[in-house]
Amino acid sequence: MTQQLFDEGVEVGQELPAVTKEQSLKTIVTYAWGSNDLADGHYEYKKAVDRGLSDVFGQGPRRPDTWARC
């Protein structure tokens, strides 16, 4: 596990560790449903691929609790 950094311990120009957040199809659909954006590209793989995308997708602003967990 990487040591947690706080703002007072970070120097200007310092390289920070990467932050990754995995999304599941359930998370994408829940967000799309909650934001009233039920475009089928969010949850139907074939429709997304037919439109030239590599997979289903999530979009929109990220929830504050997502960043709080980083």
C-alpha cells in the first residue's frame, strides 16, 4: 500500500502516485439512472460497439464520495 500524502507533505513539482477507480456495469447504470441519462450506450455492449466505442461507458461529473475515497 502506498503511503498516504497530505497537502502539507507535498512539494510543488513532486510526482504523485496514480489513483485508479474501477467502475462496474452496475455503477455505470446506477449513475446513468440517477442522472436521467439512460442512453443505451451506457449499458448495452453491442449498441456501444456498433457506435464505434470499445465498450459501454459512464460519463458526467464524478460524485464527491468517489474523490473522498482516493
